[in-house]
Amino acid sequence: MDNPDKKRFKTYVRVFWALVITPLLLLLILSVGTASGLFGKLPSFEELENPQTYLSSEVYSSDGQLIGKYYIQNRSNIQYKDISPYVINGLVATEDARFFDHSGVDLRSLFRVFFKTILGGKSSSGGGSTITQQLAKMLFPREKKMSKFHVIIQKVREWIIAARLERQYSKEEIITMYLNRFDFINNAVGIQSAARIYFHTTPDSLKMEQAAILVGMEKNPSLFNPVRKKQNSFERRNVVLYQMKTYNYISQHVYDSLKTIPIKLRFSPENPDDGLASYFREYLRDNFMRKWCDEHPKPDGTKYDIYKDGLKIYTTIDSRLQQYAEEAVEQNCKFLQPLFFKELKIRRNPPFDFRISKAESLDLINESVHRSDRYINLKEQGISDSEITRIFNTPAPMTVFTWKNNKHSLDTVMSPIDSIRYSKSYLQCGFSSIDPHTGFIRAWVGGIDHRFFKYDHVKVGKRQVGSTFKPFIYTLAVQNGYSPCYKMPNVPITIHIPNQPPWTPKNADTDDDGRMMSLSEALAKSVDRIAAALTYQFSPQAVINVVRHMGIEDKIDAVPSLCLGTCEIANLDMVGAYCTYANKGIWVEPTFVTRIEDKNGRVLDQIKPQTSEAMSQQDAYVMVKMLEGVVEFGTGTRLRGTKYNLKNPIGGKTGTTQNCSDGWFIGITPDLVSGCWCGFEDRAVHFENMQWGQGASESLPVWAVYMQKAYADNTLNISQGDFEKPDKPVTIELNCDRYKDNNNTNGELFK
């Protein structure tokens, strides 16, 4: 070779090595500079040990079912052993075939991506990042807008973080962290949420073709979304299966059999308003947990965050009883709603009562307007009152509630004002059920649909309780030595009140006016005059004292009319008070949380209900027998009829307020005490007559259907036996001839 050729060759060699060595030197300099923090701080050992995570807090029922979550990211961590090997193998085969061999950075892929970036390729070129690098990117994400130089720096940072992660964690831990953090969209962050939302299963039970769908999403979850882009998902799934075949995770035969299977999902998107016990979960979040987090700081003094800290909240709700309660509420409201709509057709100012003036109804509508999110948002934007009025009277597309389909929603066009009138026309309901011996709340139905009606009618809402208040009056009489057989005249009583006109209560039913009635019969038939006479005899304040011992703390005015239940009390407090009768006189605080754990399972709090003796065992047992009379021959007799055919020992009390604005039934059994309120948002909206507007029609059927379902479920082991007798015998007469009176001796009148 002559000298010019040698010189040219040497020049080529120098250029070649310069092109090879210079990038390597630059890479080395960048790596050293990045590792030393020259281009920004790297995560510390502590941050790698405890990377920032947003874990959803989970709410569990007493029978171990997950009934809800609170989250920013709908994510729950699981362990490696709980993930299907199909997911692991598919992920490795598709995303990082040498995952178990490298130390966080795959050198072949590293050079490919580096040279593509240097030569002007896209910085996001696929195929270069290992699973560990992708995890590093998830744990310590990039900024959204970065120059090419900063992209290179960030890539080097990810290599260094990946190498450190490999030293810190095992391969199994890395792949588990990756799968726990990946966002599978549709509110499914992490493999556990993805398995549940897309296939209604758990990660360890995923079939191979299901696992391949989820692994395929990891290239681009939006592009390979199996809900919206099934063909893309189908093709990508088959790529994953092909990769699994290529790397000998599956055979050719298995690949051939799976690649033709169409995409099959059991897509169940999760929404906070969906699922069981939505009203209960909202009360738990907005009331109980808010206060709990304020009162129970972390060891470092900061507050727990239910949206980020992965708390586990164990409740007393039984998912089976909760389901039965929601079904019972829906069944009865579906039946009654068309009957009410029929009444509205002849009203001059629907949905309001004919006694309500136009001006009064407009005031009620305007109150709802001012409470609405639409109005609040418009005011925050500075919109004038006149423009807001125009908007509220202009028809617009919206979704409203309906019982006419399974979704309970209807897309329609109406003005916001008309939508408020429409919403006020729907019968509402509050139902709760408590174990009287423990105080554990087993079911909580705060309304008919939390998506459309946010107001809770179990604990937040308070309504007039009507005749369900009367047992408290009779309790006072029994405590003062009165027997259920003690007779009083059912005659008018006029009570003189200072600075007010005399008050003479009237009975709703006048058939028994003028004769002597036992206390047992008077309670069973809900006779107002005798309840008023007892209240007058012992004083309203004495009745209130009884109520306070039974756990009710709501404001109650010491006036004679309280005997008719004019005070407003929450459903849960009423049911909790009735539990005292079934629990031998011991009041137990209604409780809905038993313990709270942190994300690692460490118990942070255990809740035990307060208890107190409200009355003697003997007095409680007398009241149980009197409440049984309501069901045997009083206002609750339809429980014994052919429709419900409930034959076991049951006590209870109906309640109906003025103009049928509120309908109640609270029933007691040895193992469950449950209560239902039905009515409308405004007291001015109600049924026009007692046929459908009384507690025995609105609320008793909910209780009856609920108990039918509960008794039919043998897994619940709910007793159908008798109430437990007191330790010491009752010394007063219980077996008075309750079926007879002075004018009726054949025993048929009250059967």
C-alpha cells in the first residue's frame, strides 16, 4: 500500500474511532456528571427504599368484601405470588426478554436508543427501555416539556436509577412494583384494578388471553384500549402471544388455539357512586374519616390522607344484608313511584300539595336552585342573576334519574328548573339495620341513587318521626310501674299551654273513641289521645330524659305535641334507640367501623362502641311484648299476612306524620333491628291519602322484603327464635286479654 493510501486509511481509522469513542466518552462524562448530581439531584437511598406512591384506601365489609375505595389513583398493591405467571411471562417476552439476565440496563438496547437519539431519531423510540428503566420512569417521572439535551440527561438518570433499583430490589420485587404502578387507563391503575375492571377477576386468576390483553396495553394503553379499540387490542394481544411462543413460554399449538379467540371483556368501570353502600361510603369519607385523620396523626406528625396512604378500613356492613336492603328499597320505590306520578296528573301545581301556594312552591324551588352545583358554579364565574335565571329556564341536554331502566338514568332535554321539579317528584328512602347486641350497623341505604340524589337519609337527614316516637312514652309508663294491661279512657284530652291556645289532639282512627283501652292496645293501634295523656301525666321533659338514655341527642322541645313525634330525628338514631329493647335494656352506640390499618397492615385504631344501661331488663322485655302487639293486632299486622308471611317473633312500630309527609316503620327481631323512612325531599310533596302515604304502605314493605331475604340466606344464621327473657322474671302482668275490650267478648275484634 503506497503512502497516500496508508495516510488515507489511517485517517479513516482515526475518524472511525473518533465517531465511536467520542460518544462513549460523552456518555461516560454525562453518566459521571449525572451520578454526582451535576445535572440535578438523584433519588436518595431512602427515596428508592420508599418511593412516593398514591395508594387507594380500601373499605371492607364485615364479611371480607371490598365495597369501596378512596383514591387519586385507583391502585392497590399486591404481591408477586398473587400475579398470574401468564402476566409475568407475557410482560418479559414482550417488553424485556433479557429481564432476568441484565442489571437494569440492557446494553444492546442502550446503544440502539442512544445512537437513534444522537442521529436525530425520536427520543421516545420504543424497545430501548428495560422493565426496570420503565419502573424508574414511573417512580421518578420526566417533566412534560424537555429539550433534546435534557431528554438525554433524563435517560441517563433513568439508567442510573434502574441500576440502583436492581441493587435495592429483587427481580420479583421490581416486576411486581412495575405491574402495581402501571396505568391501564379507564381508572385502572395497577394489575389488581385492571384485572377487576376489565375481567371482573383477580390477577392470579387471569387466563392467558386475558393476561396478553393487559400486557399488550403496556406499549400504549390508549392505542390498545380493549374497550374502545378492540381490533387494535386483538392484534396487539396476538403479538404478545407470539412473543411468548418465540421465547418458549407457550407451544405453537397453544398459540394457534388462542390467537383466534375474540376479545372478551367483563368491563366493570369503577365510579365512587357505583357499587354497594354508596351513601354509607360517602358518610364514612366525609364525616368519620375526615375527623379520624385530624385526630390520629402519623408518627411524623403529618395527617393521613385517605386518597394516598392506602389505609384499610374495616366496617360492620354486611355485604349480603346491604344488597338485600338496597333491593328492598328499590322494589318498593319502583312500585310506589308510578302511583305518585298518577296523582300528579290532577294537581294544579305539581309536585306540590294543593295547600301550597304558587309563591310558596317557587320559594322551595329557588332554595334548591341556590343549593345546586350549577348555580354555585355560575355565581363563581361572575354571571349576573338575570343571566342565571335565563340559563335555568333554558332547555339543555342532561341526564336525569328514572326507574324505567336498569341504568336508572335517562338522557333528555329539559330546563334546569324543570329538572329540579322532576327530582322533587321522586320518593326518597332511608333504611338502616343494626345488630342490637353489638351495635354493628349491617346495612345503610341513604337514598335511591347517589349519582342523582346526594343527600343521606340515614344519618345526615332528620325528619319528623311520627308515631315511632310513642314507644318512648310507653317506656316511661312501664318504668313507673304501669302494666301493659292498665286501661285508660280513649277520650279527648285538652292540654293548656301558657301563652298558647289549648291543644286537643285527635285520633287518626275514631272507631275506638270513647272506650277504655289497655296500654298494649293503645300502642298497637297508635292512639294519639292516650299517648298525649301519658305525656301530660309524666311531663314532656321526663319523656325526653328516657330518649336521651336511649342514645338520641337531637334537639327535642319539651312540648306536649312531642307525643305525636313532631321532633326531627335521624333514621339511624331511631333504630339505635329501638335496639335497646332487643338488647335487654342496654343501649349500644351504633358503630360502623371496627378497625383501621395502614398500608402495611399495622393496626392504627380499633373502635369499640360505648354502652350504657337505659332501662332494666324487665322493662325492656315488657316493651318488646308491647311492640309485638303492634305486629299481632295493630298497625303492623300485614307482616303476618299472605304477602310477607313472616311468622317469627317480631315487634315494631309504624309512623305517619301530618299530611303523609313522612312514613316510618321500625321493626325489632332478636338479631336485627331495622328501620325505614320514606318521603319526598320537601314535606310539601307527598301522597294525598293514607292508602299509599302511611308508614305501613311506604316503609313497612321495605322492612318486610329485607327480612324475607335475610331469613332466606342460611349463610347469615339470623335467628327466627324468640326474644331472650330477662335474667329475673317480670313481676307485672303481660298476658292481658289484648284481643278483647269492655264491649267485645268474642275475641275477634283485634285479631
